[in-house]
Amino acid sequence: MLKNYKDTILIIDFGSQYTHLIKRRLRELEVHSIIVPPDISMEEILSLPPKGIILSGGPESVYEPDSPKIDRAIFSLNIPVLGICYGLQLIAFLFGGRTKRSKNREYGRNKIFLKESKLFKGIPEKITVWMSHGDSVELPPDGFHTTSVSENNIIASIEKDNIFGLQFHPEVNHTEYGKKILDNFLNICKCKRDWVEKDIIEEKIEEIKKIVGNEKVIVGVSGGVDSTVVAILLKKGIGKNLIPVFVDTGLLRKNEKEEIINSFKEKLNIDLISVDAKERFLNRLKGVVDPEEKRKIIGEEFIRVFEEIGKKHKVKYLAQGTLYTDVIESGVSKGPSKTIKTHHNVGGIPKDISFKIIEPLRDLFKDEVRALARKLGVPDEILMRHPFPGPGLSIRIIGEITEEKLKILREADYIFIQELKREGLYHKVWQAFCVLLPVKTVGVMGDRRTYEYTVVLRAVESRDGMTADSSNLPLSFLKKVASRIINEVEGVNRVVYDLSSKPPSTIEWE
């Protein structure tokens, strides 16, 4: 599948949400890498052997007794080591430095000021980086010197010989010169740039054929780019043994069902089996307010629908458009990552499922999948469609789901998306949607007091969904959308705009 490579970087995963982004950046820099857990043995490391080691970030504090550690002998291998966030703090801890819970926690963009370092070769003295930490290094270990500080005067990087530590994340797009910093580290490691990926489409098709053989496969199609790419790859790989299913959960956006079914038939020559499951989904969700419970109920109900179809067609496999962001946020990756939210197609799958699961896109990010979609000829109406969660509007209604709230949210969301398209802004943002709050506020309409719901407008800019910033939509545009929603959607008298970034927030509210 891949050509032979000479040099490898070992990435030790301490549970960061960004660990696979490190691997991806190294792939972009044409260097092979392997992600391993912290308890990897020295024997296993020496069997590779790596040209360098990267210690990822993570959610723990190094001074906690059960926090993940590594064998200090790693630093005696005479190869460069780069610690990122938790990795930096672990280096400081193992070499006798001092870390502390910082009074000035840093999340999101921060300015740092650089000193001379091999790691910062060719980079300006002041750059903007992406921070995500509560702990920080208070005192570097003996022999280490500080190579940058943040505008809050917190140590942002240290080094000694070929051991480097960064408090910020060079792997995320929001860090200026982040890829250049990783490139400099690879140069320090003297890595040959010989990792070249073959046509990933053919690779995925061959992978599917090898796993599935002559068995039948159900794929749940949502109309989004992820499940669409999976459906096309399966059609190319197994032909008539593909059974594509569209489930109407009652949690869809306005006109969504008809648009998706027609688009697949006319543009992709794929006839979908359509299942009306509105009543069963909404009945299961009655009285449920906890977002994790919502996701798990929806995940299980999807499976039960697929199982009923599977029995009729004697299906062995269920294919899903799971991406790496789904896996890491659901806390089911191999490393010690924390659950952020259970994605219905990952952590929401019941244990007694009758299918074998295949996930061809599990190691890819959204923009990589869009690149595949372009090669596969997916039309723009699907290719550039904003991400829409599997649980649908259920996680955009905070609290209990009712028919009344669904109607309000559908109409408000329709207006927002309609105006984004009308003003040429839809394709300038990564994702946009409305959220309905379980909050009523006082208003005045026609000289009368009203007491109605609040709608939140959410629009973000991102590349891969791992980090995001709120979009700088024109104030005049936001006022227009707010005015239309308040005037046209019965039950709403207030509209607000969400300015938070990811992290510390997530893109979706639940």
C-alpha cells in the first residue's frame, strides 16, 4: 500500500485531542510516524528504531500519582525529543524542574516571544500560537534554558542539547509557523523525506474488498460528505452488495430528506432505501435532557433500524463515515484521551450489535475526506455542505426535545443558512447553525409583553474540526438574520451570536 520508508518518528500519545494532527503534519512533511502508548517498552522502541520522539499533550497533570509517565531511558537514546504541552511538563518533571497550576490559564491564541533556538530557525521573534493548558513550567530543570515566553510571562518553550519542550501546539493551524517548527525538528532529527502516499482512493477500495469479500454491507447515509464518500468507495469496491440506507429520525433540517434522496439518485446514481423512523426516535427521546444520553439513545436506535434491514438482506457488515475527530472526542482512541462528547457512531454503538463495523475513513480528518470527495466526483452541493451531526437537531436543542422546539429550530436554522447563501457567506465559513436554548426572555411585540425562546447563531472557521474560531460575520448581516428570525419564527423573541472558540468550547453546544 505504501512505499518503503527509511526514517520514522515515534509519537508517544498522552491523550491529547491533537495527537493525530501531529501525525498528519509529519505526513504532510513526507516523514513516516507511528503513534504509541506511554507504556511502550524500550525493547519495542529500539526495534524500530526512530530518528526522533515526540511526546504529545494530554489532559493530566504531571504531579498527579496516576498520570502517564515514560521510561527516562528514552532520553539516553541520543536522538532528538520534542515534548508538546504535557510533553514539555513531563520533561521538566523527569529532569527535576517544577510545574504548577497556573493562575493565568492560557486557552486559544497567545503571543509568544522567541529567543535563539535550532527549533525556531527562520521564524520571527514574535508569533501567535495556540495554547491549551492549565499547568505550566515554573522552573526549568538544571541545564535547560528558556527559549520563549508568552505575553503572560509564562514559559512557552525550553531546551537542552537535543531535548525540546513547547507549551503551545505547533500541530494546529492556528499556530503561526507551527509546521515550520515541526519541519525544523525533522531537520534536527536528520529525517529523509521519503514517505509518499499512493492513491488513497485505490488503497481504501482494496482495503474494503479485503475485509468484506462477497458479503453485503449497509451504509447509513446522512447526505454529508463523510457518509457519501464511504458509500461511493463501497459501491466501487463491492457493487450490488452495497445497501445504502437513509433514516429519517425526525431530527432533520427543513426539506433535508427530499434533497438528499434526490441528490443521490440524480447526481451519484445511488438509490437510497428510505426509512421513516421519526416516531420511534422521538418516543425514545421524550423527557431526556442529558446530551450524552441523547447521543447514546440515538446511536442505539440507528443500529436497531439497520439491524431490521440487515435481517431482511442477510447483511454482515455496517459501514460508517467515522472520522478521527469523532474517535478522539468520544474518548475511544488507543491513547489515554478524555471523552469530550460521545459521537453516536462511535461511543453510542450498543455492545450487543449484530454487525461487524467497518470505518474506512477512521484515520482521516474532514478536509482530507473532502479532498477524496473531489477526486471521486462528488457534486459541490454535497462536497461543500456544512457538517451536520448524526444526532441532528437533538443536540442543538438544549434540554428536552419536543415537536414545538423542533419546528422553531428548523425554521430559524433555515433562515440563517438561506441568508448565508444569499450573501455569499455560506462557503466562507466551516459550519453554521442555530441552537435553541431552554431559556425564555421578556420581549415586546405590538405593544404587548412576550415571554419566548432565545436562539443562538453559531458560525465557525476551521480546517479539520479539531480547533475552531468564531466567524467574523458582518454585524449588519447578523442583525438582518436576527430580525428575520424574530419576525418570522413564532416562539422566538431574542437572537444572540456565539463568539467562543474551540477549545475551550466545542463547535456544537452538546
